[in-house]
Amino acid sequence: MVSDFRRWYFYIACNFLVGMKNGFDFISSSYDRAAKIFFGNDIKKAQCHYITNIPEGATILILGGGTGWILNEIFNRRSSVNIIYVDTSERMIAKAKKTVDNKWLSQLIFINDTYQSVDSKVHFDIIFTPFFLDMFKENDISVIINDLSIQLTENGAWINTDFTNTTIWYQKIVVKMMYIFFRVVCGISAMKLPNFEKIFKQNGFLFYRSAFFHNGMIKSIIYKKR
Ligand SMILES: C[S@@+](CC[C@H](N)C(=O)[O-])C[C@H]1O[C@@H](n2cnc3c(N)ncnc32)[C@H](O)[C@@H]1O
């Protein structure tokens, strides 16, 4: 962990000095470890919470999936689903390819790019955004939701797992620190947590159900099309 911090410190310094930015590539090897140190198992618990709501045979789009541990979690519970896994970080995708059990590869497509590279003819039963939308400004989130809602089937569901605004002072500080860190190290555009519920509602989605984790700091929500 000490060496992780040293590497991050070096990277942050480089970012300031020469504007070097390559998104999440640099932190891919320590991402899951750091998440566990700061949030215990809650980052994983929150993302896994609604897997049992995914119907067998579903076609799933995962945006910003990261290192890929979520793939085995989904396939082990829902063995007949097909997944399109999108992440702009080359190293995250490489890690995900190594992490996923080989037996699931025929049901899986990796896209090392943005969602704009997803075949527009494919329709999804589930769109899953785990700690993804919080990286964008509200207008950009609106565009993403609006673009992809066309590809969500009529009875489909959008599962969003993310941090949420609370009134607890130390959680506000943690969120602020995270935004500073991810902005400097990964070059994310957002500077504060968006109001996800408002944006989903504005884009034609209805709240279906939700669950809180980590003393209310993390929320998993299922939205359905109106
Ligand atoms: C905060 S991490 C979350 C990773 C994972 N979902 C988790 O919770 O462990 C965000 C992920 O989104 C990816 N990402 C960033 N911008 C993206 C974009 N425009 N399209 C797709 N993936 C993106 C990053 O490479 C990173 O893996």
C-alpha cells in the first residue's frame, strides 16, 4: 500500500507538471485494493445487490466495469446472460479479461472504448452503471442516459450503483477528497456528486427500488422506463 501511495504521488506530480493523463490505466492495479481499504466490502456488496433481479438470458450492458470481478459475480448467479463490457481504460479491460473465468468468454464482448462504440442495433434488458455516472457533469449524464434509453427494452431496467449525497459531515469530506483525487489522477470532468434521481426522471425513467450501503453513502437504484 505504501508503494501504491508513492506511485500515486509521483503520478499526481507528473499530472501537474506535464499534463500527463491516461484515465484509470495508472490506478488499475491498485483500484480494488484501495476501494477495499476505504469502503470495506461495501463497494462490492452494493454492486452485487440487484444481481438476483437480473432475469436469466438477459442481455446486459456494463459501463465502466473496471477490473472485471463483477463479471464472475453475475455469471455465477445468472449463467445464461450475455454481457457487453465497456471501459475506456486499456489496463482495466486487460485485467477484466484475466479475471473473468474462461468458461464465460463466449457470452461476453469487451469494448475498450466509450458506449458510443456499442452496436446501436443491440437491445439490452439491463444497463448497469457501477460507480460510472458520478464521473460526469449532469448535462453529460443526461446525454448518456438519453442516448442509451433507446437501446433498453420496454421492460428493461437500468441499475445505477453510486455514491450519494448525505448530510453527514465526514462523508461530505470523503466525497470531496475523492473528487479531487479522481480529477487530478484520472482527469474526470465532474467536480461534485450529481443528483442522479432528478436526471433519470428528466430522461423518462421511474424509480423502481433502492438499497443503501456504507451508512447511506452508497446507493443502488433500479430504474425502469416510464
Ligand atoms: C470509478 S471506476 C469504477 C470501476 C468499477 N465499476 C468499480 O466500481 O470497481 C470508473 C471506470 O470507468 C471507466 N471509464 C471512465 N470513463 C469512461 C467512459 N467514458 N466510458 C467507459 N468507461 C469509462 C474507467 O476506466 C474505470 O474503470
